[in-house]
Amino acid sequence: MTEPIIRLKNIHKRYGDTEVLKGINIELEEGKFYTLLGPSGCGKTTILRIIAGFTDATEGDVLFDGQRINDLPANKRKVNTVFQDYALFPHMNVNENVAFGLRMQNQLSKAEIKTRVQDALASVQLQGYGERAISELSGGQQQRVAIARAIVLKPRMLLLDEPLSALDAKLRRDMQYELRDLQQSLGITFLFVTHDQEEALAMSDDIFVMNTGLVLQSGTPVDIYDEPINHFVADFIGESNILSGTMIKDYEVEFVGKQFECADAGMKPNEPVEVVLRPEDLDITTPEQGKLTVTIDSQLFRGDYHEIVAYDEDQNEWLIHSTNPAVAGQKVGLTFEPYDIHVMRLHESEEEFDARLEKYEDGEEAHT
């Protein structure tokens, strides 16, 4: 088995009585695009800072190529960071910004530095921009300069702390494609921090979903989206209809007072559960043909689909994404396939949470 480039073993971080990270165990392979995804304050930037060497873990080990690097200074680690505000030097032009780290190392000739800078700018499609002042660049161009300054040092891994957050919506989307293409062309490991679910789903090979200092679930974007492990993940990743239900038996679940065929199994008979149905998996039909009946309440046009809110007889709210508009007050049927239904166990008890946390602390699992 190939040794991961980065392994975090039982990482805790405390500030006084506040525990920011609660036993993080993750592994990152070489050459992949990873994302730490979660709300503000969940600990994702702290993980980035611990890997970079800017912050020390209270407990646990950081391994790089299998070697413990807890005590290795930040400037000796084979990683580089692109910060949220880019941290460019306004008094230097583009060439000088990109060359700064190389000059600080004081190991290369001027000719070698010039070649490395030109290559780095070419990698981010900024050929010919070397003499420009930072103030003359757009937000997207400044971000690319920051990336060029990071990759010119030839790191094994690039850490990106919400670098797209300051960009407008269209430029942000364009830069998602550029970052993904850049990672694939360079072949180095990217660890990207964001609270934007769509951004994470679009760019990542693997996602770590975080909340309150824990990695709740990890996997590919498809795995995370289609098979959320609990209410938080289902609600945080995309939009969801989440309803209370009962798992009657394998492949049969009850919710909104009706029983439906589903694709889930392995739970106790009549176990209370939560049921997830994504808005795009609901099709509008006639009340007679529908598996359940709802009344249209309101809708918003989102460009490529209509976002429709409806209510059933028990006043459960239903969010529906449809390419066709609806009429407020109209009764319609909703239909869906068994594989569109995702069944989740209810929130764990305090005892179950404590047991799972002990497994984190013992390093037995990377996620649940």
C-alpha cells in the first residue's frame, strides 16, 4: 500500500477550555484534490495551519511521507499555503511577488529564478504579466499570482484557505475550473478549505465534512451527496427534504403516513429513522399518479430550474426542483423512485457519541 503524503493521527487542538479539534484522523494521498468542508468555526482552517506548521497540535501527530513533522518549522515543510486574502506585496510587481520565496532561500542564480518565475506564471496563464503592479490586476489574476508564488517553490502539497471567497459569482465559478485543471496538470496534492458546498462537490476527489471539531463523513462528492450519514451532512450538503419515518423492514420504509419501497437495508424492524429526498429527485405529476399529494405554495425561478415550495396534508414542507413552472394553490402529485429515498439512522445518543469519540481518540477510525 502506498504511504499517504499526509497522515493526521488523533489530532486535538485546545485554546484554554475550548476544544477546536477532537481527535482528527485523516489520510491524504499524493496527487489528489481534497476539500475540508464545514461551517465557520468547525476547525477546518486549524487543520490547515497545523499541517503548514503555523499552529501546534495540543495532542497527536502529523506525519509527512510517514515521518513525524510536529517539530519541523513551517519553512522546512514541503507544503505551501495560499491564504484567503492572498497576502501579496503591493509594493512589488508580479515577478517580484512570485520570486520572493526563491530569493529568500538564497540558493538559485538570478537566471534560474527568472526561469522558475516564468514557468510558474505560465502554469497559471499569466504569461506577460510579470511587470504589472498588483493594483493593476483583477481579483482572479491576483489569486493566480498567489498560486504561482506558492507553486514556484515546488511544494509536494498546496494548502488553500478559502481562496475564492472574495471573488464574484461568475469569476468564482471560472476559478473553480482553473484550480481543478491546475491541480491535475501539476499532479500535486491540494487541500482546499471552504464552507461552500457546491464548490466542494464540483472540485474535489474527496471531501471531509466537518462540524464542531470532528470529521463527520468523508468520501467522494457522489458518496457524500447520495449517502449522507446523518442529519447534519444531509442538510449541509445541498438541499434536502428530511422527514421522520420508520424502517418497517429491509427495503421498506414508512413516512408521511405511507409505506414506500426503498433501497436501504440492515436496520432493526420498525426502527425510527430519518428519510432524505433530494429536491431534484421529485417529479411533479397529477394527484392520481403521484405517490403523495401536495399543494403548491410558492416558487422562485433559478435560471435552469424552478425552486418550488409545497405542503402535504400534514403540513410537511416539500422543496422541489423542476424545469417546469407551477401554479400557487394547485394540487399536484409527487413521484420518485425507490433509489431516490435515502434512509438514515436517527441522531446518536450522548453515550453513542462518547463511544465514537473514544474510537477517534484511539485512532480506530478516520470518520463515521
